[in-house]
Amino acid sequence: MLFIGEYEVNITLGGRIVIPKKIREALGKTKSFTLTKGFDRCLSGFRNEDWEKGATELMGVSVLEMKKIEIKRHLFSSAAVLEMDEQGRVVIPKNLLSYADLVNKGEATFVGVGTYFEIWAKDNWEAYKKEIDKNIKKYQDQS
């Protein structure tokens, strides 16, 4: 099942957040998932088996490929396996809250991105969507 849709949720000061039902359904029967730094100041969440598969592919990267080494450092240094409670809640680690600008924010937005999902500070997501809209208009104008 793919991760699709956009969902606004509340986030507590301690970083506790409820995983939206559709995201939980896409995760399957498991109660855990891997969360790490994404790109564009958001967090990326993966089914554990998808994370393992991608991690294995990245591990085969030569130490001479600096770009890929930097991506490995970005992703692996912050990765955490989170366990949902019975209500579908998790606590996001402080380093990830800081990275995604979620500290002292009351709302977050989950975004389905096919094989994974992202968690954004709501205001950052709204600003980013405006940029996406501009880019899509440019692409259409070029066609």
C-alpha cells in the first residue's frame, strides 16, 4: 500500500504526535517504523523493511563517492526506530524535532510520498506548497 494524502495533526511540546490512520494503514500490521531527517527540513518515515532495503543499497556505496557518503551521514546519523502505542502515538526524538522546525509548534502535516511519508511543520509545508505550485506552473508553461 502506498503512502498518499495530506494530514494535519497536533503535536505536543514533548514531541508526541498521533500517526494519522491512513499512514498507519499503509505501514501495515507493524507498530514500528523508521524515522529520519528528510530533505527540505522535513522528516521521512519508512516501513522498517523498506528502510533496511534502502540502507543495504546505500551501504554498497564506495567511500570515494562523497555525495553519497554525505547522504548516508545525513540519513543514518539521525535515524530512529519508533514504536507506536495503542492509540497510534509516538514521541519524536528531540534532534529530529529541531531539524524539522517542530519545536514549540502545535501542528504538523503528514504528507504521503508513495513509498514513504514525510512530517513537516505545518507552516513550512504551506510555504513549500506555494513553491511547488509556482514550479508546476512553469513546467506547464514550458510544455
